[in-house]
Amino acid sequence: MNRLALSLTVIVSAANAALGQKTTRVPVADPQAWQNLTYRRIPPNTVDFSSSGLHLAVRSSASPLIHPLAAPMRLKKVIVQLEIIGTLAKPSDPGRWDEDSLFRLGLVVNGDKRLSPFSRALAPDWVRRLYSLAPKDGGVDRIVFLMMGSPSATIGARRLHPSSELIEERIAWLDNGAPGLRALEAVLDPPLDVSALWISADGDDTKSAYALRIKSVEAVHAEDDGSLGKERR
């Protein structure tokens, strides 16, 4: 079934091209295309690049990888092919929103929020880097994380993270607990104006050990209606 899902993703990509839909293929095998960041007091993931894609090894760890886009894009869909090696441990408190996620694809959304000099001096590195990704004449609205939720989660559920209004989380896919190949697709309704992509895998809260091999990430553009840069929620 996993192979069938991957085949369907290839067919969808071909159909997008046939319909004239512009698709950007993210260079997941190119280490020069990514910024590897760390969080304070959290061990970072092990990151490797090869011809087969981007490899993440999680050992009670978490860290983000950021890919700045050459120019802002209005996106209506993302398609990801990855391989899961191992499993995410169950949270100690299954009743709460999942703080760890097997896989997150973040979309840095353009807006008008900017850091003041005082805020910049106090902000952690990942926040300063997030704002640096905004277009020169604009700012950031938030980062939307499309995340893989636990089997009990509900696809489509979303929240603003309690620790930061900059973070919106959406359950886009469910973790079925089975290692192997997965084809993931998420439709953005409404489309989002995006200046960078963010990939992360988390295992620090659940003390998990697993690995991901991200084979491809494709971003499907929405039609340009002349309002790129004006955030639409």
C-alpha cells in the first residue's frame, strides 16, 4: 500500500504539470540549501544529506532545518515523500496536544510583524532567524506547522502554540505507528504566502529514538491574483 501511495503521488505531480500548475521541487539533497539551527537546552538531531534525500536521526532530540525560498510564493498544496525508520514513543500524558511530532513541515508566512531592536536582543536564535526570512519590505505573520499527529488526533485540528503567537500547528497527517514509506499531501485553504520552508522532527519530550529519510518535497503554487504579500487567513 505504501508503494501504491508513492505511485499516486507521482501521478498527482504529473497531473499538476499537465494542468499547467507550477510546482517547485525543494532541494532536499543539497546541504547548501538548508540552515541547520538548534534550540537552547535541547540536543539537536543528527542531519545528513545524500543522493537519496535528507536524513534525520532523532535521539531524545529536536532541531529545525530552514530552506529560504529565492522569492516569496503563494502555495496551495504541499506533497512529501518520506521513509520512517522506527517509531515515536507514546506521550506520558496522552490527553494533551502532542508536543512531539514524528514530522513537521513548517511554512513561514509573510505578514507585517517585525522585531524591535529591544525584542531582537532578547529573542532566541530561532526567532531572530525566522524574522530574517521575511521579504526586505515586509515582515512575518507566523509559521504554520503541518504536523503528523498521534492516531487519536483529528486531521484538520489546529491551535496557536501557548508559548508563542508566532506558531500555528495543524494536524495534517496521522502517525499510524508503522515504519516504512509514506506519501503525504496537504491542501492549504486558503493558500499561504510563504518565504521559507521549515522541516523538523521531535523526540525530546517523549525521549524517542527514530529516523526519517525525506525523499522529496514539492510545493504547488496557487494562481497569482496580484495580492502576493497580503496575508489571507
